[in-house]
Amino acid sequence: MFQSAVSGIQPKVLATLTDKASLSIHDYIIKSWGEAYPRLSENEFFCLKAAQRAGLITPEFSLSNNKKLLIIKRFDLDQNNNRHLGFEEVGVLQGKRSNKKYLGSYEQIIKTIATFTSNAHRQQSIKDAYKSILLSFILRNGDAHLKNFGILYNYEQNERYLAPAYDIVNTTAYLPQDTPALTLFGKKLWWGKKHLIQFGTEQCQLFQKEAEEIYQQCLTAMLETKTEMIGYIKKNPEYKDIGNRIVASWETAESGEILKNISHELH
């Protein structure tokens, strides 16, 4: 049963579906795509696969058989007592309206997460947020804005932690001159390995070796997903144009260098 529309560039609906085998009911977000952003469901599917490979928690997700829909299980439900968990986007926690979601920095996201997560979850939440930000740089996700990071909390509000990674897409396949959604080191650049590791040690309080390991996890996840995508393109030629653009943009991240202009790399 469709319940309501969800805002964003992708056409989305909330749906409640019943598993006939177990008679269990689950809530899902179902995303489609339009002419402006073709094959966006497959794009997000592969980016979420990369997030999983990097060790991030993601919602359950799958592609429809016709490849036109991305079906994502809602993650704000406490399976132990069938209660909905509380959820707040980082933008809300910073006191910003939705129209300010592109105003801010990734340093501020880390500070917000450190402020609002509970003691038992703070260190892991910061580490996961760092990994998610790194992955968005490597995957060329220019839409990792304030609304795409959030905190979950239980009914008593004594357990507060980073929400699973969500809404991850490659944007440069559609917008070749796209840049990161927020600033890092005061600029919206596709920073390379050196600066991304520096971000981890200076702002996320990670040891150098820890930050380097996380960077390598994200890079390896992208490379493995790129290989999977190349195989998918061969079997699904209708995805070739967008898929090849995504592959080309991911290859710009392999060197670990700063990339100031991605557009010439995609032609």
C-alpha cells in the first residue's frame, strides 16, 4: 500500500509490503528515475554495494527485475520491540532548514555526530561517518549533503548512533563538473588520498594507520564494485552509457591525487 511521496531528485514512494510466507509486514522506500537522471536506480544500487564492501552498514536493498526500481527497506525500526526508532538528520541537529543542506562542511558533520551520539557509540559512529565521507569522495558522490547523514536513537534516547549509509550515488555521470556537496578544508574539491587521510587524523581523531586502512578499504571497495559494474554493463547494454561514465569517473580516484576538474575525464 503506497502511503506518501518522499522529497528528493528521485521519484520515491513509501510502501508497506507483506511477506506472504511469514505474514510479516515491512516498510520500504521505492525509488525510480526520470529522463534527467537515467538509470539512477542502478547507479545507487552499485554505490550501496560499494558501501557494503567498505564495511559500512546499509539498509537492505535490491533492484527490481526490470532494473527500473531500487527497493530499500527502512532502517528506523527496532526489530526487538517493533517500535520505530527516532531519527534526526545532521542538518536538523545543526538547526538548518532543508534549503540549507548544501551549506556547511564535512568537518562540521563530524563535530555534530560527536556531539549527539552517546558515549558507547561515539567512536564507532565517527569512524563510520569518516568512512562514508571518504567513500563519497572516491565514488564521486556530489550529493553527500547535510540531509544524507543522520542519527538514530531508541525510545529512552540513551542509545544514539550514526544511521546506516544511504542515498549514495555517483553524480558526475550526469553533471561532469559536479563538486562535493559540502566543503572540506574550506573548499569543494575532489580531494585525494593525502588530504582525506589528514581529515581523518585531524578531525576524526584517528591514528594515521587507522585512517590509511579506512582509505584503502574504501578504494578497494570501489575497485571491486567497478569490476562488477563492468560485467553488468556487458549483460545490460542499455546501462552502457551511464555505466561507462561512472567507471571513468571512478578511475579518476584511483591515483589518489586531487582532481580539480573532472569534466574533461568523462569525454
